[in-house]
Amino acid sequence: MHLFETEEGDKWVCITCGIEKEDMIREKKWEYIFDNADQTLRCSICGHPDYEIED
């Protein structure tokens, strides 16, 4: 999960949305802060984690 600083506050973005929304992220000048692999985090765009954990 990538953390970005935005005009609306910090937002977590999953790997998939980070790729799909790369143009929007650049256009809005979101500043990349760091990555975190915590599976409890949810993407602010799609609402899903980076990976689904199978039981």
C-alpha cells in the first residue's frame, strides 16, 4: 500500500489503483510518502487491500 499526501489529507492507495490512476495522481500532484505492507490497510480509491489473504 502506498501512502500519499493529498490536498484532502493523507490517503492509502493500493498497488493496482496506483498503476491505474497514475495519471490522476500526477495531475493532482499527490506526494508519495512511503509504502506499508499491512493487510489491514484499505485503498482510499477502491476500498480493497493490496492482496486478499486466503484462509
